[in-house]
Amino acid sequence: SGQIRPLVAGNWKMNGMKASAAEFGKIMAGAGDLWPKTDLMICPPATLAVTFAAVAVGSKVEIGGQDCHAKPSGAHTGDISAEMLADAGCKAVIVGHSERRADHKESNADVKAKAEAAWRAGLTAIVCVGEQRAERESGKTLDVVGGQLAGSLPDGATVANLVVAYEPVWAIGTGLTPTPADVAEVHAFIRKTLVGRFGAAGAGVRILYGGSVKPSNAKELLTITDVNGALVGGASLKATDFLGIAEVY
Ligand code: PEP
């Protein structure tokens, strides 16, 4: 990972109530010790993003959204734009999470449009890619990830505006993880792809691993070459677990 500063981002998914501010407070309290070595981010549900962003001002935790619409505003009931997330104090937004690709049938083209929306609003796009179990078992992982990168990443990536998260679908929320060798292979492939497409910027874009990261496996998974941090689901809901993961750097 060289001089790239790692990012450990927590995806709370559809979890969290007002009372979760206490757990978020513990994350903020622990973040100062980890910074400037490691950047920390929490992506809470939109209902909490505004208040979390407000209390996080001056802390070392940034707030991100979990999804955005491609358009800045309009007749799209239930959707939230990247501009709204930025207005709420978010600095980033996850796009193309496998749960969005599955639950909401989001295509690579949809994800690309959302990443472009993120950039339009001044947010970092955290673009998720990853193979399904059957794809890995049939040896198609790099083809699938390559296709997702080609289709989901807009032109114009910079070190600041793009983060790529490699999240094997079969590893999300299952307790299963790829071997370190398999993680290394995919991250090296993503790095090569980013450099080929974006040149020097591609060499500095952070590539996160996601899928059942917890404190006990964080060291093994997150210190692999070209793994520049983690996208953490379940374990990000508990401050001690989330901070325990970030402490490996
Ligand atoms: C995720 O959904 O981004 C994720 C990595 O989930 P978990 O850590 O719970 O596997």
C-alpha cells in the first residue's frame, strides 16, 4: 500500500436509530488516535447522516451516503441526490454496492451515472465491484471485476474523487473470506486496470477490501499489497470492532 493513506469505511446499511449516536460518539472518540495514519468514514442511513455529519465536524470521522440518484433533483419519490448528501455534510457516497445491484437491479451503467453524480456534487464515489460465488467457482472473477470496472467507472478519476471497493458477493455478511492470495490477485488486477485507464491517478486511488472483515482477520486481509483499507458492514456497527479493524494500520 506504500504511501497511500488507508481508508476504513463503515457501511451501516439499513441499521441505526437516533440512539446509535452513542456508538458513533465512541467511534469519533477513538478516531483521533488513528489519524493521520488512517482515514475513517461511517456511511449511516440517510436518516442519520445529517445529525452525524453535524456532530462529526472537527472530528476525524467523515460521513458518507450509501447510494444516490443520478439526477440532482426532481420527481423521484424516495430517492436522494448526491447534492442532498453533500448538503447534509457527506463527503462521499457508496455506489454500486452488491445489495443495490441485486435488490434494485442496478446495472454498471446505472452505477457509472451515480458515480458521475457524486463527482458533480463534489463527493468521492466509493464504487463497489465483486464476483458472485458461482462466478468465482467457474474461474470468472477477473473477467467479472474487469467488466464491472470498465462499465461502472466514469472517465476523469482522481486520487481524491474515486475509491474502489472489492467486495466478493459471497463474502458479504457470511463470515467467509477469500484467501489472502485471492485478495492479492484481485487487488493487483484492479490496480493494473486503474493505472491502465487513469495513469498516475490510478496508481493512487484507494482499493478497499470488503466482505466479513472483523478485528480477528483484519491484519491478514488489510495489509496485503494494494489493499488500501476496508469497507466494513456488520463489524462497523460496534465501535470497538470498527476501531479494532482500523488499528491494524
Ligand atoms: C458490505 O456490505 O459492504 C460488507 C462488507 O459487509 P460485511 O462486512 O458485513 O460482510
